[in-house]
Amino acid sequence: MGSKADLEHCTKISSACKQYGLETILRVGSAHKTAQHVLKLLSDYEADPRPKVYITVAGRSNALSGFTDGTVSSPVIACPPPSEIYAGADIYSSLRMPSGVAPAVVLEPANAALLAAKILGLVDAGVKDTLMQFQKRAAEKILQDDRELQE
């Protein structure tokens, strides 16, 4: 997260990740204010051979997502916190990236966790199974709702 102000948003993502059996680590680092700190964190994480997905949370200019994506080889998901400042126009900083930098942008914390699970499910059968069970339950809920409306 870009600052501790993003903690509530990150906690929602972390909680959603846990339903798929994903390990989460919450850290604070600013691409603007503590670039060397962020580079060190990323270097340490990239040295770990386990598959990983970074979910970056930063508002306003959201340099953290592009900075992270341009530094690592693992997938990056930008999940900026909601903002009413500038009528939400600060979201464009998450959408417009320079060439060669391509973090996915997912606005809902639960959906950022879902995308991370889908990515990690490509290499982890347990995560894939948990994900498939989640999707099955979601589909069953819709079908049940439809049956109830028809009665």
C-alpha cells in the first residue's frame, strides 16, 4: 500500500484472498516518497522463487502500481482505493501506463483477490479447486434466486 491510509482497503483484499487459501503480506511503501524502500521490498520478493501476484493499492497518482509492474516479472494488480476527490478522475493514473508497463486494474477488493486466485490457480491445484468451488457456489446462488422468483 502507498500509505497506511490504504490499510482498510488492503484488509478487504487480504480477507478475500484468504478465502482462496492465498497467503498475503501487507507492506507500506511509496513510489514517490520511499522508492529505495519499495525497490528493496520488491527485490526481496522477486528473489523468492514461489509464484506470486502483487496487488498494489495507492490512490491519487498511483505511481506504485506502474513502479511495481516495471520492476517485477510477476503479475501486478492495481486496486486503487475509491476516491471522490476530482470526481474520481484520479482513476486515470491507474489506467494510463507507459509502454512496457501493464498492471491489471481491478476496482473491487474481492475481485482483485479473485483475479490473483485465478492467476495462482494456474500453478496451484489447491487454489484452482477452491476457486472452482467458489464459482460453483456463486452460480448455484443465482440459479436458486431464479427458482425462487418463479415460484
